[in-house]
Amino acid sequence: MFYREAGQFRTTYSQDSQIFPLSQDRLAIFFILVIAAVVVPLTASDYLLRALLVPWLIFSLVALGQNILTGYAGQLSLGSAGFMAVGAFACYNFMLRIEDMPFLLALVLSGVCAALVGMAFGLPSLRIRGLYLAVATLAAQFFIVWALDKFGWFKNFDPAGVITAQPMVIAGVAFETPQMKYLLVLVIVAGLALLAKNMARGSTGRAWMAVRDMDVAAEVMGLSLMRTKLQAFAISSFYCGVGGALFAFAYLGTVEPSAFTIDLSFRILFMIIIGGVGTILGCFLGAGFILLLPIFLSLLMHGLFGANVDASITSAVELIVFGVLIITILIVEPHGMARMWQLIKERLRLWPFPH
């Protein structure tokens, strides 16, 4: 960025293995978290928190789970929305059927349930890969949503199909306001993002990337393909399950199978492609792009042509512009927005000297 690494020496292994070895990076992350946790809840409106920031954080968490599987482990998956549905309905049923179940414990258990389902549907990855694996995970997406919709036990035999999520209560404190929901989601997403960053740069991440780059060579070197692939499916599905539970409880306020369609799985896949495959930052950038760009395009269309324009025409133009912008970004930088940010930082490090 505007600072350089010159003069900062690491003399021990622990210093060299830090997540943020530069003191400026540690200060930057600290100030970003302080602003996000203190300034934003005090200044942002309820609409901004409820409609933009909370879903952005949740989608970033789910994209992080998708990126662990696809970006780091190289296993193409189209079933992320299905694993989100498992987490949402698991959290609902844990809180419904176990008296005085703490929400955080139900959230962790919902992630564990999604991880078990992800491992079950990840078994085909031991024999197939690429588009064939994508088809297998696509089948998981359809099967999970179908099962949740057809078996009444998951919905507590509610004929309406739209179930109101239970209130989120932690240590006697109810997280009902947009500010409280935002803070809860922020803490969970920040903690899991740091955990993913630590895994990606350690032995676990190196095993994933070895399987991604050349699984035959990784197996010859002694790496267990079964353990590594199923581990990636489990951790990825855990993140998606926790994100699905937060999506239902902190954002929608309802638990319904129709919210976790194949369209949502493709949107999550687009998030990591646009943001940057195999990067933690790319998950947040891609989720912000996919979530915010349609809103900006809608405001722009109404500003240019007025509110009297036919809604179907406006929606069609928005989709066209949205698709063109996605293609343009992928042509300009195939490695996504995270790579763009990395190039900007490299140029800023050399500024004002010639490149």
C-alpha cells in the first residue's frame, strides 16, 4: 500500500509465521475491525445494516466456504446453496426440538450437520473430478432442497411452507435489532475468516493446493487424497451451513426451502470467480460486487429514464449490463478483483518512482 516493508526484519519462526507479519497490516486490520464494530453500527441506518451489510457478510462467509473447496482444493461444486439449506433447517430443528438450546451451540451444530452431508456428497470426488463432480454436487443441490420440501418433519409439518425463525438469544440477550444482528454476524464472519486464512497458509492449505494442482503427484508424495478431499468438503460445507443458518435467522427471518435455489448456488460461484479464486479477500470483494452492482444499476436506470419506465425493460437492461461488466472484469483480469487490488498495492509501493 502506501508503506513499504523495508526495515522490518523477522528473526524468529513465530514472527515469520504470523498471519499479518507487517505491523502496518496488523494496524490496518485492527482499525478496520474497530470501524466495522463501533462506527458502522452507530452511524449506519437500519436499511443499510439490514438490506446490505448483513447479507454482504453472510454471502462473504458462504463464498469463503465455496472458495475453500473450489479455489484451494480444486473441487468444483454447484451445491453450496443446498448445504446452506442444511445448516438453516438444522439450526431451526435444534432450537425447536431441544429445550433451551443456545443459539451459538445450534449454529455450530448446524455447521457440523452440513459438514456431514457435504462429506457424504463429496465421496464421488474420490473417483471423478471437473465437470463430472460439478454434476454430482448439482444433484446434491436438487436432492437436499427436494428432501427438505417433501418431508414434513424438517418443517415441523407446517403446511404453509414458510416458517418463522426463532429469535436469536445469546446469554439472555436477544439479537433483534439490525445493529445487534449486524454485530453478531460481523463477529462470526471475522472469526471464521481469520480461521480460514490460517488454514489456507498452513499445512492444511498446502495439502489442498497440492491436490488442486496435481492430485496424482500429491498422492505419490504420500498425501491421502481421500482425507484431503473429504476434509475440504467438510470444512467448506461447515462454512456454508453456518452461513445458511445466519442467512435464515439474521437476514430473512424465515426458514424455507425456496430460498436456497440453484440460482443462489450459481451466484455464490460467480462471487469467487469475480472476486478471485483461491483468495480470502476475493470472497468479500466478489460478494460485494454481486450484491451491490444490481442495486447501483437499478438506481442508475431509474435516474436516467425515470420511475415510469416499464419494470420488465429496466430489469432486462440491468441483467445485460450486469453480464457485460462481469465479462469485462474477467477479460481484463481473469484472476479477479483480488488480483487487481494486489497490482494496485504493488504500484503504490513503488510510487512515486517509475514502474
